[in-house]
Amino acid sequence: MSDTDVAATPPIGGMDHHISVDPAAGTEPRAAADGGPDMVQLITPEGQRVPHAEYDEIIGSLSHDDLRGLYRDLVLIRRVDQEATALQRQGELGLWASLLGQEAAQIGCGRAMRTQDHAFPGYREHGIAWTRGVDPMRLIAMYRGVDKGAWDPAEFGFHPYTIVIGNQSLLGTGYAMGIQRDGAVGTGDDERDAAVIACMGDGATAQGDNNEAFVFAGVYNSPVVFFCQNNQWAISEPNARQTRAPIYKRADGFGFPGIRVDGNDVLAVYAVTTAMLDRARSGEGPSLIEAYTYRMAAHTTSDDPTKYRVSAEVEVWKLRDPIARYKRWLASEGIGDAEFFDAVEAEAEELGAHVRQATLDMADPDVGDIFDQVYVEPHRQVEDDKATFTAYNDSFETEGAQA
């Protein structure tokens, strides 16, 4: 079975496949809900296209090359993710936050952005980074401890990973307010008008930072799209222990629209994000997108999900695999054939081999570099600290030579 055939099992007969138990039961199966009647879905898990009057025009503007490109994105970023996970397990990375199962949410969102837009990620937005042109090895270097995230946000429109939960919502809102004051919103110039994507997980919606960002964005009508990947688990806590209302409805209380989209449907995510970004760029203000998806792997490689969820829940979501469903639709429409799919698989294997070798070849940094670039101008205290540390570190080499 290939990487893209994870869900090559019998269809589940629609999305109404439920497991229900007492949410207080801890590790018992929870409702693997279908997202409800308000959820926007354009491709079912079985690969069938669902017409949608509001979003069909957006999808209709995509060429066959565009549609095939989305599939290529999905497969390649999954391969990067798999290789990074394996490298961490083998001691080559300090940590890795897998996006397995969330590829469609991230690729659909990232490809909806324009060059002048900016994204403020959490710490697993590898798919959005990919769409913004950030070399995966820059992400690997960060998780290997070689650097602190050395890409240029201005070059890629993709800002540093944020570990503090929910903080990126405030950062994105502040940047959006700056865009607004720079006059880059609502001008009608497609090459000037810009917007911001502020990413978050379902757990972040319970944080004060996130809600403060909602307040500022709503009051100042900021051009920001809050993009929540609801992967059902905030580390080990299920949605039932975080909120009693659907996440997308949170937007109502802050005065801007919220929408739930099938986060495993790359076309639906692309269409909804495109619409909300267009709305923000035109000066109509913020919105909240809840991409209803699932984290198939551990929260990070330091986590053991078997301690808090059961395999039955995971198996249900395997049948909704974002790559498998999209592949079925492309094949059924004649947009992708066996030759195309085989070529993408071959490219993915080459990419995986490159990631592995490039990681193994990555030089260790000089530990003293951590003192550099703390301040723009030279700083006496930092220089003194670096000198003290360097002398201390060199003393070990001196002791080793004497021994």
C-alpha cells in the first residue's frame, strides 16, 4: 500500500458514522462527528463532488494543472512529514510536530493566499510553509536545533513558528492592523491589497491571547482570517473538555463571521479560505474558519496518544483521509491518470531521500551563535556573556587535551 492509499478501504457510506460515549470516560471512543449540516464540503470521503452554489465558481477557476498541483502538494508534504518523524525517532531531531491527517487543511489554506499576504503559524504548519516556498530543510534545521528558524518572513510571507499557544493570533492581528494603516486594504488593486492568516489549533481557542486577538480584530475591522485547525485534540484534551459550542460560532460574539469547513477536503478549504481572504483584502474585516479535521499522529513525537484515545476513533478518521479522497476524485474526473500518480509517488520518494541525507549532512552550529543577533546593535552585556560562555566551553577542550 502506498503512502497515498491510507484510506483504500471500503467507503463508510457518507459522513454519518458515529461513535458515542460519555465524554468524561477519558480514553473511551468519542463521537467522530460529521461536522454537522453547516460544514462546507465539496468532495466526500468517497471522492464524490458535492455541488455548492457559493463556492463552485471559485473551484471552477482552477485549471487541471492547478488541481493536479494540489495533489502533488498533499503527497509531497506528507512525505516530508513522514521522513521527519522517522528522523526524530532515530535521534536526528530533537522533536517533530506531525501534520499527518491535516494536509488538506494546510495546503488548501496556503494555496489560497496571494504573494503579498502573510501567515502567522503555530508549530505544525509545515504545509502552509511549503506553499509559501519555505524549504522544508529550514523547518528541519529548526527542529534539529541548528538554528532558531532562519527564514526571512518578509521574503516568504510566512512568519516564525510560535510555540506559545495562541500567541500567533495576537501577532497576526497586530500585523493586519499595520497593513490596514499602510493603506494596503480595500484599494481594489489585486497586487497591493493584502490580508493575514493567523493559524491556531482548537486548544488555542481557550487561551486568553486568542480571545484578545478576536476583540482587537473585530473592533478595528482588521484584515485577518483566523484559521483554526480543529484536529479534535488539544494534546490530550478532547473538544468536549474545551468548549460546549462549535468553534466557528465563537466568531458571533466578536462581531465577525465564522464558518466550518471539512478540513480533510482540500477543495473546500481552498474555496472557503479564498473567499474569506478576498473579503479581508477588500476591507470587510476579519473572519474565523474552523477546518474540521483530525490529528492522525501524536501531538508531537514526545506524546503517546494511546494514553488518551482509542484506535476505533482513529480508524474512523482513516476512512476520511484527505489524500485518498482527492485522488479518487481526480481519477474519476480523468484529471489525474496512473502515469501522473506514479510520477508524484516517485518524486515523493526522491524528496524523502533528500530530506534524510540533507539532515544527516547538516553541520552542528557553534553553540556560541546563540548570543548573536539578540540585538540589532552591539550590546555590552551580551558580548560579556558570550565571552564568559566561550571561555567556559573552551575549558573542556583544554582539560581533554591535558588528559
